[in-house]
Amino acid sequence: MLFILCTVPFWTSNLIRMIAWVPFLGRNGIMNNALMGAGLIEQPLEFLLFSDFSVILAFVHLYTLFMVVPIFNTMMRIDRRLLEAARDAGAGFWQTLWCVILPLCKPGIGIGSIFVVVLVMGDFATVRLMSGGQSASVGLMISNQIGLMQYPAAAANAVVLLAMVLLLVAAMLRAIDIRKEL
């Protein structure tokens, strides 16, 4: 049920999901009004919208499912007898989590990380909208260069971005054996 609930936001586009944060985080938005109404703050918080905070919040909202699904898939494959054996051996919850579950979830964490890194590195719309043009990213820089018809610079930056993403993915693949998941 929770998994299905997590997929509901994907029934709309990324742009609509980002725009939905604006009335919530704005200077006169729901969050500031609730905090002022509760007496926790005296004046609206300026950092909630059009800042790095709002960009990170939007990225987490947009891409959490791309991390959760591979981890969920990996966790569903864990043999319950291993958890029972850890409990029988005297391991507590945290020790079982750290020594049994986390090592078995590494392939899912690796796959989710690859998904998220690839998506975030190329996402320029989120940065532009949620930062109000105050933050920069490589994708946004490439988009601006294309808009200014600086195609050679945009192409060079795109190749550098591609090389960096491929290096990050190669490092992740080297650190975690995802063939267990395939």
C-alpha cells in the first residue's frame, strides 16, 4: 500500500510537482503562515523558496522513488532465514541492520544511486524553477548556452558532463557488484 502511495505523484509531470512547492514554501505560503500562526517565528523565512534549500527539497521529492524502488527490490530478495539467524545469534536490531541488511542491500543502493546521479546531473528545469535563477548547475549552463546559440561551448560542456557522469557510474559499479540484481 505504501509503495502504491509513493507512485501517486508520478501521475503528474515533474514541472507540476515542482510548481506545487511554490505556494507551500513562498513568503506568504502555507509553511510560513503556519509557523507564524504557531508563534514559532515572527517574520517569514526567506530561505524556503528560491534557494539551494528549495532545489534540494525538490530533488528529494522528485527522485526519492528512483532510489527507493531498487532498495525495496533488493530487500524483498533477502532470505528471512538470515534475519532469523542473526536474531538467534544474539544480534540486536541495529547490529542486524548494519551487519546483515545493509551489506545485502548494497546492489540496490548502487542501482538507485546510479539512477539518481544520472537524473540529477542533467536536470536543469528544477534548478532554474526552484532557485529562481539564483543557483547554477551544469545542465542549466548547457541550456543557457543553447539558448544563446553557443553550440560549440554547449557541446563541449555536454561532453564533459557525460564524461563525469560515466566516471561516477563506473566508480559506483566498481564499488558495488550490481550483477547480483540483474
